[in-house]
Amino acid sequence: MKTYPIYLNGEFVPTEKTLSVTNPATGEVFAKVSTVDRTRVARAVADAHAAFAGWRALTAKVRGEFLHKIADELEMRRDEIARTITMEAGKPLQQSSGELALTIDHLHWFAEEGRRAYGRVIPHQADGKRNLVVKTPIGVVAAISPWNFPLVLAVRKIAPALAAGCPVILKPASATPLCALMFAEACDAVKLPRGVFQLVCGSASEIAAEFLENPLVRKITFTGSTEVGQKLIEGAAKYIKPLSLELGGLAPLLVFDDADLEKAVEGAMLAKFRNTGQSCIAANRIYVQRGIYDRFVQRFVEKAKAQKLGDGLEPDVQIGALIDEAGLKKAIEHVEDAVKRGAKLLCGGKRADRPGYFFEPTVLVDVPKDVLCMKEETFAPVAAITSFETEAEGIELANSAPFGLSAYVFTRDLSRTFRLMESIEAGMIGINDGLPTTSNAPFGGMKMSGWGRELGAEGLDAFLETKHISIAL
Ligand code: NAP
């Protein structure tokens, strides 16, 4: 079994202690990765700080060229990286290739967007003064990423930070460090200056404590659970450390009577079952208007049942393994709770009879409002469907959660589209679109789903300070 080093200050460094990487499709450990303690993280921060002056001094064009080259390196190793994502995260191979393609697009997009970190000249209102706004890189960035989209969610932070002129230290999820290592290999291959990108693995709380308390770390950008986000907010309070937080969701998906049925079913399948339901923007609550309810449920169940479940490395698999035993237990608990409290189970509902952490694609209908799967992220291939009568009721249901990451609406009525676009409380709304993510538009949530935005122009701005310069002539 291979033991991988980590990447510190331009070198791949093996350490004594390691963590194990398990393939969720088999339940077997297949790799080990070196870990570091807090003292070594502090050294990485010092090295990143030392690299900052040189990196920010390069032109945005030159920094962008590095990003383009990193993207090309990833492209050259496309098959190997996609297989690695599948082996560590359980994701069907086709979806791992999709994740890699989006990662590459993020890199190319921010390579160019870095050149547009514009300030502005403000028309003066005091005689003898001129006012300018300039944007400067914030400094050393610490990034903490989750396992569900292990490469693209890390790069959604790294690419804009590097483009803005900031060095980055990444701590990936312990379940999925291998594709982050491959990213480090790409940085090394293109000779990114030492210290500009570093990778640390190990105890999350120890590493986060150093990120929070070390004054040289100027920004922490985190994607993960709302619970850990809350801990970071508490820890950051003492040091007023700036945070970007991409946290949990509980996306509502509304289907109106006037929707195109096939489009709505396709969109709901994608929004629900992509990544085996383990997505922060997964449609956790599906609300269907009374007049189309029965037809929608029938088509949706047919499609849900037809999905192929298996090891993501096998051809044509659509439902892969869940990340671990805890993920499986949560799915079972949510289904049992819903059925006990009146929901009808139309398909699936149990662990698949094979090794690894597989759960059958599941559809629950007539699901009451207050059951677990309507109140908490299920993070599994479990679709919870219920009906509503009026547009006002649909909006109220959609906004009833304390989260506001993404929402989906299926309708052909243009006036309704505008009403919902304005009233639904979510950072991203897909109208007849089950997958709204794109490099050039902001991604992030309202309410308990987090602070700030990634991607788009906002994604670059997250790593820039805004300075007002007042010049007396
Ligand atoms: P998680 O348990 O919060 O872990 C995310 C990352 O935080 C991992 O790297 C983890 O490290 C680290 N971590 C754990 N404890 C920490 C601590 N005390 N301080 C600092 N970092 C700590 O979340 P997850 O289970 O990996 O991911 C699923 C969650 O992420 C879901 O709630 C999902 O909705 C959310 N998510 C949100 C978005 C978004 O864009 N809004 C995108 C994807 C996922 P270890 O792995 O070493 O524990």
C-alpha cells in the first residue's frame, strides 16, 4: 500500500504519522497519507508568509499563466485523477470526470478574472482632494475543504486566492486527501514558487487552531458542515479573523402545475441523486403542486428505480457508495423516521446487499413537514416528496428552513418566475435548472448556509482588501 507525503514549501515531505484512506465502495483502506502536527503547520504559515511578497509582486497575467498551466497538468492526468476521486469518495466515474472538468474550468476562469481586480477613481467632492479605491491581496489564506466534491471545492478557494496574489495552505477532508495531493503535484510540475501552495493533513481541530490563532493567516475559507462553521466563528471572534463559510443546505425544489413534466423530473433527478445525494445543493425537500403531483411521482419513481447502483469504477454506475458507515446510518434513520410518521416508501429504503456503504435509491411520498428528512440534510439518495396547493404555500414551505443555500423552481410562467426569484430565500435559484453551478457566477448561501460567495467576480473579491486612498493635491 502506498504512503503519500504531504506538500510543504515546495517539497513532498513524508512524516512519521499517517492517516488511512478508505474506498467507500469496498470498505478497505487502500492508501496512507502523511500528517503534521500544529508546530509544522505554524512553519507552513511562516513559509507562506515569506512567499507572499514575491507572489503578489508578479503581474496578474503571470499568476494567471501559472493557473492555466496547473489546469493543463490536471487535464493531462485526467483519467488517473478521476479514478482517484472515485476511489476515495465513492463517486461514479463519470461524475468524477465531471468534477475534474469543472475544476479545470475554475482554474482557467480565475486565471483571467485575476486580471480584472479593478479599483476605481471616485469623482471628488472636496476641493483639492482626489479619492481612489484600490484592491490588494489579503495575505496568507488557509482553506479547509470537505470530502463530497474533494477536488473542485478545494480549487474553488485555491484558484481565486492564487489569482488575487495570496499564498494558500489547504487542509483537505481526512477522508479524501489524495486528489488534493495530485493538485499539489500539478503545482510542483509547473514550478509554482515555493510556499505559494502547501498541503497539510492531520487533526482538523489542531490545524484549525493554528489557522485561527496565527496572526500571519489573514483569511480562513471553509466549506463543510454548519456545526464546524459555528466553531470557526467562535474561534475567529477572539482574533476578528475574516471567514468565508460555505455551509450546509436543505434545498427546496418546487414543481408547479404548469411545469414541463419531463424537464421537472429530469431536473429533480439531477438535483437529488447527483453525487449519490451527498451534495450541499441537493434537493432535500421536493414540493409538488397538487395538480401535477401524481404524474410527477410516477415518472420520478420509474427513473429513480432505473438507476444503476455499484462501485463507481464500474461502467454506467449512477449511484455510488456513501462516504462511510455514519452516512449510511443517517440515511436509515431518516427513512425509518419518515415512514414511522406517515410517509409512504415507494422504492429503496435500505442498505444494498453488498460490501461497502451503499444505500438504494429511495423515494418517499406524502412526507410530513416535521420529519428528520425535511429538517436536516439527508446526504443520501433519499428523495422526500410532498404536495402543496398554492404559490404562496410553496414559497412559505421553501422559506421555512433556517438554511438558504440553493433552491429549484420548475414552472413555465414568466411572471411566477420573477415572483419566486425575488421571494425565495436562497443564494442560488435554478429555474427549470437542476444544476445551477458555473465558474462565472456566485456560489453561496443565505441564513445558516454561510457567509460570502465563491466563484464569479465575488469569488475573487473574497481574497482582496478594499482600500480607500485620499490624496490632497
Ligand atoms: P465537516 O465535517 O464540517 O468537514 C469539513 C472539513 O472541516 C474537513 O476538512 C474536516 O476535517 C474539517 N473539520 C472538522 N472538524 C473541524 C474543526 N473543529 N475545525 C476546523 N475544521 C474542521 O463536513 P463534511 O462532513 O466533510 O461535509 C459535509 C457538509 O459540508 C455538509 O453539511 C454539506 O452541506 C457541507 N457542504 C457545503 C458546501 C457549500 O458550498 N455550502 C459544499 C459542500 C459541502 P476532517 O475531515 O479531518 O474531519
